[in-house]
Amino acid sequence: MVKQKSSGMTVGRLAKKYGLSRSTLLYYDSIGLLSPSMHMKGDYRSYGEEEEKLLAQICHYRRAGIPLKEIKVILDSPASGITGVLETRLKELNEEIASLHAQREFISGILKSSPEVKSEKLDKAAWVEVLRSSGFSEQDMENWHKAFERSHPDRHQQFLEYLQIPDDEIRLIRKWSSGSQRIIKVKPISEKYMELFLNFFDGLKKLGPGSPETTKKALSMVRGLPDKARVLNVGCGTGIETIALCDGTGHTITALDNRPALLDALDKSAGKAGYSNRITPILGDMNTMDFKEESFDMIWSEGAIFIMGFENGVSQWKKFIRPGGYLCLSELAWLSDNQSKETTQFFQNIYPEMKSIRGNIDILEKDGFEVTGYFIEPESDWWDVYYAEIERNLPRYAEQNSNSPEMKPLEDNLRREMDIMRKFPHEAGYVFYIARKK
């Protein structure tokens, strides 16, 4: 690529002009997509007119939904590359349109062929019978719930309540429908499997990888919060991260989880640490939070957003953060472009929406956040407490529940996960993102 003489535009000025974050341009430089024409004193980047034209092209292609790696192909060989890339994107759009069309036909077909849906007595059993009599398979029903949950979670909740489904079962359906969680490893998942899974983890100190040291490292990367910031800790679990957020700060924490046993453990820990007056445990569902908009200076969540799906969670939680506030969270991500077949198959099964580090940063930036920092959590966050407890407690728990047919698949899945992470620790892992709302 020919470099022109610099016009002196800094990375910050160029990013602001095109509505991007500074970190985005730094990333483009690191992957060779857009590099400055020169570096001035102090390693400041300077972009010329040609680089600005190139950035305009990149932004144009990004608005068309073309991935960065495909944009690089176009820019490197525009004549031969653009046709193939655009054809691929067209195919993706056609598939998305076909999916929406199928959803429309699904609902239209039910309304036309099943007058029973207008009955005031319609319940879960009647609804399932309506679907079956209309020719819909179990897979059709599964896909419908997933689409409903991801596009309109509040209306999905209302619909399930209308069918007079018990609250516990509604939570199960919605968690299953979100499709992005490590619990869902057996299809079809049963209530007993879910019960065994949750009861096992209720007895652990850590429900996922992490450590107080990692929490404090991420917190040290947050800048400009009030001394007594209002923090919402989503999916707080037993509160190890909640306590760490209080250490050395004056923050007040609203700690939300949907398991009473976990909140009881948090309450005891808060009292022991002397933080009861600053931590408010709340029993609730992260999918249906009803806090006032912009009521928190920061939302903090370690390993829990996968329950909603990263993109959906970021979009839903954004409204609760004030401008200039922070969204700090850890999420599973691909750490390498060359995963083993074993790792790929495993994570595609339990988390098909899992993305690369850059993919998650793109989602945050698209939703109006500036990613001010990120880091990969160390292997010790997996093994020192989380997996160590699973390995120590699982044999006894399996023996106690040996009469349940769901126990063997649960045990196998947990051991399989540990085996994958032991053999391929650098292919996938948790990444902590620190993002400021613009």
C-alpha cells in the first residue's frame, strides 16, 4: 500500500470524525487494515488524506455488514475480491430474510388453521396440541421460542405467562431459548437435569472461572467513577466478586441473582466482611430487570452474560448505565484462529454464538461503548478454585444422585469440559472487557 505524506491528523481526531473509538483505529493498524502514514515524535500516529479515504471505504463496507477480514481481501485485491465477498454477504442476508419469512409463515399458519388460539382457555397443553395439529415439529417449536426470546424477550415472557406456565418452568424455557449457556448440553434438556446442575453449583464457592485478583485488576482499569459509585452486579453468585468490588472503594452494590441459596451465601460473606450496609442482594432474573434507566454508574458481570447471549445482554443492559458509566464483564471467547476440531465441536455444542475477542469488541462498539481495555483471564482463574472444587465435589455428588439417569450426562459434560480446557488452554477462555458508555 502506497503511503502518502501526512496531513497531521491524529488517531483521536480521525476516529472522532468517523464516529469510531480510538481503540478501533489502533486495532485496524494492528491487523494491517489501516496504518498511519507516519509516526511523529512520541510514537503519535499521523494519518494522511489517502488513509482517510481508505477509512471511508472501510466504514462503508462495515455498514454493509462485511467482516473485517473480508474487507481486507477487497482492499488488497479490489477487482477480484469484492465480487466473492459481496456474494457471500448476499447469501447471508438471504438466509436471514428466509428465517424471518419462516417465522411469519409459522404464526400465519397457526392463525389460519387453528381457531383454538383465540380461546380464553388456551394453556400450555392446548398450545402444544395446536402446533402439532398444524404440522409443526419439535424443532419448529424450538426455533420459534428461540427467535421470540431473542427478538422480544418481554413479549415472550408475557406469552408464556398467558399459557399459565409456572414461573420455574418459564425461567427454564427462557434460559433454554436464549441458547447461550453452558447448562444446555443435553437435548432435549430436562427439568431434572437443570435441577441437578443448579443444586450442584449451589454448593460451590465459585460458579465460574475468576478470582478476586482478576476482579481488582479489571476494576483498576476503570477511570473516572464517583468515589461512591452505584454498581449493579449481575449474576453475582456467592458474591466473591461483589466483596472484591467493595474492597478499597466506597461503592454501593446492588447484587442480583436468581438463586436464593447463592444470595444467602453472599449475605453471610457481606456481613463477615463488614459490607452489609453497602451490598443489597436482590432475587431477580437478568432477562427482566426493571431498574430505572441510567440509574447505575457501572454494571459488573463475570461469566453470566452468556445466559442472555453477549449481543442481547449488552443491548438490554446499556439503558441502565448513565452516559460516561461503565459496562465491565467477562465472556467466553475464541483466543486463537486455529482451534482443534475437538475444541471447536465442544464449544459449538454448548455455546454456538461464541465469538473472537474482536467480535465481542465490535458488538460493544456498535452499541455505543468505547472499549478502554481488555485482558485474557489467567489459567489459574479456571483451576485454582472453580475446577478444583468441581473435581473435589463431583464424585460424591454423582454417587448421591446415581439413581437419576440425568446424572451421568451431567458428570460426563463437566469432565469433558475440564479435559478440553486442560488439553487446549490457549484456544478458548474468558476475556474481561472494560467498556465506557459514550
